[in-house]
Amino acid sequence: MTPPNAGPLTIPGGSLFTDLYELSMAQAYVADGLTVDAEFELYFRHPEPERPYVIAAGLEAVLAALEQFGFTDDELAYLDSLERFSRSFIDWLAAARFEGEVTAVPEGTAVFGDEPLLRLRAPLPLAQLLETRVLNHVHFESLIATKAARMVDAAAGRNVVDFGARRAHGVDAAIAAARASWIGGCAGTSNMVAGQRHELPVVGTMAHSFVQAHRDELEAFRRFVAHYPDTTLLVDTYDTLEGVRNVIRLAEELGSAFSVRAIRIDSGDLGASSREARSLLDDAGLGEVAIIVSGGLDEHRIAALVADGAPVDGFGVGTELVVSGDLPSLDCAYKLVACDDEPRMKTSAGKASLPGPKQVFRNWREGRMEGDTIAAGGEALAGEPLLQTVMRGGARLDPPEPLAAIRERAAAQRAALPAHLRRPDQAAEAAPYPVAVSEHLQQERDRLAATHAGGSPTSDH
């Protein structure tokens, strides 16, 4: 059944979700008549050893925001109250709607350093205003989808589920993280709003407080199973192994009516505890009862448990997933690449950009990614072109893509990566994925760099 609130994604923050300097620049552009079409591209600058690839996500939120773009009366009144903006600019904002073009890689695609994954074309003031919104959605969801993918790969076929809502940096972040983690391969979420909004499987067990609220642990188990017979029981409120024995006692009491699916261990030495628990359950004839572990897990701890042969059937992950604990941000940029169809680039040290609209061509060998080439937009090179036009004239060219299809794409992309890029222990010295720049684009970059050597006023700031 379709959830009652399923439908177009509602974007928080409204069109006012931008930075002050974007509005200041936009006002100057409008006042000076600099309203020509401009193109901006979004990309991740430098691959990190901990993130040798990125799973692209967040495009749906961007497209929804562009469809809904328009300043409300309250937003315009607030801007007017600041006494920083002219009446003519506020009138321009009141009439502004997104009627431009978006070209992007599909969500769930693996991308690498310096590869554009989204290009937006619109009048310069409007394209500038949208920078904060576009970066926010794509950066965060891509960050979390990639973290989830690393955890799922580390789990080697065991389920990983999102328990992170309470530790996310805000309600909106928790919902976006649940969506992104599903794209990255997680099997479900405890977040009910995300479950409703994105039609995700919702999962959950019980908390220690339920056990503490009863006179003893076994009584708590009895009461919970009376309401939820095929549940998962949390066994480490007091003593983990005694908790497992209480599950066994419950099974003896209920006989054939016992249908508990799993136990969950949330503390201590998860490897040792899972082995002892497995032995107790198996000796009691409860081999069908699975073992789920949680508690501060990341891809490295998951991989270590798997490598050590711990009898764990699934992992609940929270904080480390939703805040991407080891790497809370990626170096993500949104840069002007063309203005009035003239190429633009940035040449500053360590942050130089490539000029003009671009395409990425991916080469494959026997179902594996072999290498990418970043090319100028008009080039036709060997390989699969990754960027596709998804919006023109402010209208989508296709309906929103089903999340299941995005998730399947991400799984297929991960499976096609060079094997060493999927290992959680990926070292800094390991060979990066090969990304080349086409000869034509290199020549264009060198030509423009020469013209900017003296600080040409056409360079991107």
C-alpha cells in the first residue's frame, strides 16, 4: 500500500536556504545586467584514502527543490527588512523561477575525484543563488550513501540496518541519511518518518529501558514476546550470557509457540559474546535464532568481526553511519565553468578547476570499471557517457526514479569497482582508480590558464 504522504519530496528551508553572499552576488549581477546563462558543475575535488570512490546521491532532492523554487511573501519581507537589498532586486526575486537545465549522473553511480556529477545551467544570478542548496543535498547524501556502502561491503552479505536517527545532526539529516543509507545497501531503518516518506523497510527491536521497567529480565522477555512473538530480544541489559539463558528459558516455557527470530548484543566484546551466545543457543536446539550486534560499529569493526569468524548474522549501525564518523565531510565544490557560453576556470593553487561543460566517459572490461576520462562537453570518446540531461526548461524529462532502481544501480556499481577499492582497509598507497583528462580538455585548460596568468577579470572567484 502506498503511504498516505508519499508523493513529491517536500524540501525543508524554502528558497531562502542559501548563504548571504550568494544573494549579495546575485543582486550585483542583476543590477549590472549580468543575467546571461551560466553553467556551474559540482564535483568532489580529491579522493581520500578512506573514500577512494563516492556513491552519487541527492539528485532527487535537488530536482524537487528546483521544481518548488520561488520566494514566499514572508521570505521577501524578511529580505526587505535587512535593508541590504534594493526594491528592484526583491522584485526580481519575487518573479524568479527555475527554468534552466540540469545534467547529472544518475543517483547510485560511483564517481571519482574531479569528475562532474551535476551541471546546472540557468541565468547567472539564479544559478549562483542555488549553490548552497545543491551542495548541501548532493554532498550529504553522497557522503552517507558511500559510508553505508563501505559498511555493507564489510558485512560480506550480512544485513546492515540504520539505527542512527537519534544521533544525526538534526531531523532533516536523519531522514536524508536513512534514504542515502538505503541507496548504499542498508537493509532498513529504524526511522519511521523516513520509512513513510521513502517507503523503506522499518526495523527495530527493544531498548534496555523495557527490560529495566519490569521486575526481572525474563518477565520483560515474556511480556514483549506476548505482543511481538517473532521479535528480536536485547540480551545485554545486565549480564549478556544470562540474558541468552533467559531467552532459552523462555523457549522452554513456550515450546512450539516460541518464534523469536534473533537476539541482539549491544555492548562488550561482541566477538566473544556472539560465540558464547551461539554455543548456548545451539546447545539448546535454537540454531534458528540469529545474532544481531550493535554499539559503535563502523566498517572496520564490522570487517574485523567478519574476518574473525564471529557468528554474527546482522549489524545495527548508528552514529558512525549518520555522521560518517571517520570522515564527516568531503571536499565538494560547485564552480562556474561557462558564462554566456564562454568557458571559465579557476587557477588557484590546489583548487584549480577544468573549464567548460564536461562529460565523463567510463571504460569497462569484462563487467569491471577500467578507467574514466573527463572530456569537454562536445567530445565523443570511447566508453559510456555518465552524465545525462534530466531537466530542461525547469521541467523533468522523466518522472522521479524509483528508489529501488537507484539502490540496484548502486549495488551493481559497487560490484563493478576494482576489488581493492571496496576493502575497508584501503591504504593511502593503494593504486587509485584511473581518471584521465582528455587531450582536448587539457589544451583548453592550458590556453585559458595562460590568459588568466595576469589575473584576467573573466576568471572565476
